[in-house]
Amino acid sequence: MKKIIISTIAIFSGVFSGLNAQQIPLYSNYFFTPYIYNPAQSGTSGATEVSAMYRQQWSALQGSPQTAAIALNGNIGSDNVGYSVYGFNDEAGVIQNYGFYGAYAYHLQLSENNFLSFGLAGGFLNSGLNRTAIRTIDPSDPNLAGDFRGRGIFDINTGLNLRIDKFQIGVAVPQLLGSPVRFLNQPDDQNQFRTVRHFMFNTQYDFEIQSDRAVLSPMVMVRAVPNAPIMVDAGALLNLKGLGFVGAMYRSDYAVTGNLGFHINDQLTVGYAYDFSINDYSSNLGTSQEIMLTWRFGSNSKVDRLENEVKRMRQMDRRRGDDMEKTIEEKMEEIRDQLKRDYEKAKEEAEGDADAIREAAQRRAAEQQRQQQQQSQQGQQGQTKTTGSDDLSGGTTASKVKAGDKGFYVTAGVFGSEANANRRVSALKDKGFDAGVFHDPGNNMYYVFLYKFSSYKEANKARTGKLNGKYDGDLWIKVVE
């Protein structure tokens, strides 16, 4: 009879109590309670919350697995310290497990959005046999007279989790001690069951959509147990804040899971999961379903408002920094333009000196001729004809000039940027001047001019006369050959 009992234990341990010799309970909504598997993720939700879950697996089979769990999760004093408390009851055939765990996590902040979390959980785990589920030909079998309640053992879970902005990766080791469990309380009994150390790896990335009002989270979890096939969960969850969530998950050699939930309000979330079996026995196993209920203490909206306020302040700081950089860049551009103008002015005046020497004799002869004409003229009328508007009579206004043609340009500005030159033209036109701009490809500078003359003498006369006193700024001559 003892062999029958041992065989029964082996069957349900290997088949029902989690697939492929997995001993820890299997959940389909664990992305809302990740601290159950990895204590390092305790206190990462930003609020204190209580979650309750109930799962029924393979409903068509007698003694099918059923799991009920409740968990509390939150922070202690600051966001750097988290905690969780977790209790469960897991029944599969003749095997009945229950346990209670308390977890502590410390979140080490590496930078503004990067954290390395350490977690440790300790608790009590009890594995026993349900006497009423055992079927035997001889009810008076002496082997059934033992204590089937099992013996409680102390258990430890540990884990690490690294979050880099919106990406995270973690590793956890449930049932770290791998302690033996004795089912039958008899002196000659051997250990019938031993907890097995599990290795669990998870990774996830959160894509924020519409300013984090919707978050799409692809995720992968890998479970490994010695001497058993590796299990892989791969899927994604779309969480719509204020509305609900929808997700899908492929679970190797087991099922495809669909998840659907609703955020009833800021405090209450209801979730449902359905497993579509994909193994060879799926038609005989029946349905696998899970419901979840999460209650948050306090309003997540307050947390969201605080986070949004912090983000807004950071954005304002960035904008102020950008505005300051822009202002400094504009000032530097003005200084560079001014230096280029001063250089070009000095260069052009030096080039103009050569033309002035060539025309010196002409100026002296013309001056003598004007003096003779002035002596022959009568009255003030003759004298005024050599001044006034005649100073500009030999020039061509900017709007009538093909910019860049050969000549002597009376220039009011030199710029390294075309946009700055055009702004100068607009300012001069607002003051009533006919202004234009042309580009010198030789030095890559932009010249703002008012008149063009055919000789340096006429251009210099207009410059020194300040355009008959109409212009009160600096003027110089640009020679285009």
C-alpha cells in the first residue's frame, strides 16, 4: 500500500503541482504581482496594495489543481525600501501545500532612472496529503494510519532586479534551501518529498504611448528546475491607465494565455486569464481559468500627479537650459558677425585706398574745375547745385541694381548669416531706405547695400556725406571687380 501512496504522490507532484516538475504555484496574472516570484520587486508599484487570486487548472479532471493566494505589497518609509507578504494554498490531487512568506527589498538608486534591487523572502512551507482524496481497496490499510499532514519547513526565496529606465531584467531563486518533507510520521519512513531549488529569469521593456497614459510591455520569463525541461513564457501586456489591460502569453509545452482586466477606479482592478491548452491532452483536460482582484490604498492619481509634476519641472528646467543655450549662441553669432564686419570694413577701406590714389589726380583736377565754375556763377543758387541731392545723382538705388555686379557699393552691414542680413534689410526698409543684399562667394559673407556707383570717388562722397545726411550709422564701400 505504501508503494501506491508513493506512486500517487509522484504522479501528482510531477503532473499537477505545476508543469514539468515545477513545484511552486503557477499563475497567469503574475505581471501584477511579480514580487511573488522575485522578492526584489517588492514595493515597486508606487502604492500599497492587496491582491487576491484564485486559479483552477484543468477543470475536467478530478482532483485538478486549484490555487488561492493573497498578497500585500508596499513601501516602508521611502521608495528605497519595499516589502511584501504572501500566503497561498495549492491543492493538486492528494497533495496539499500551503505557505506564508514575508519579503524585504532594497532599491539602490544608481542614477535618476536606474535602480538595482535586492530582495530576500523567508517563510513557512507545509506539504501534506489529503487523506480523503486517497482511494484504496482496503480502507483499514495500516499505512493509512500515519500522519499525512506533513511537516512544516522553513523556506527562503531570494532575487535581484535591475531597472535601466524603462527596461528591467531580474533573476530569482525560490525554494533556495531545497529542504526535505516527510509525509508519514512513522519511524521507518523515508523522505517522500523534497523541495527543489528553482531558477527564474525575467525581462521586460515598457513602451510609453500617449505620454505614458498607455504602456505596452513585452516580457519574457524563463523557469528552470534541475532535471526538468525549461519553461518559457513570452508575451506582451497593454495597460491603459484609467481603463484596463489586455495581454497575451505563449507558455512553452503548455498553453497560450489571454488576459483581460478593468481598472474600476483608481483603487480597484479586476483581472481574468484564460489558458488555451496546446499539449496533446488538451481536449481531455478542460479549461484553465484565473481571476485576480487588486485593491490599492490611496489614489494612484495622486502618485500620477506627483510624477507628472516632477516631469513638468524637469521639462521646464530643460527648456530654460535650451533657451539659455540659444541666447548664448545668438550672442556669439552677433559677436562673430561684428568681428567679420570690422575685418571686412578694414579690408575694404585698405583696398579703397589704392583706388583713391589712382583717382587723386582726377579729384584735384575736378576740384580746380569746380572752383572756376563757382567763381563764374552768380549767387547762392550756383553754389547749392554742387551739393544736396547731386551727391547721389551718379548712383543707383538698391532695388535697381543686379546684386553682385561690378561697381562700388555703399554698404550698411556685413553678415556671416543670410538670415541676419535679411533682418537688417527689413529694418532699413522700415526706416525708409531702399536696401538690398548680395552674397560674396569669395569670403562667404552677405553685404547689405543702399547704393551702387561706377566710381570709388562718387561712392566715397556718398559715404562721407551720410547719403546727404539721411543716414546716421556707419557706412563703408564694398568694391566688386
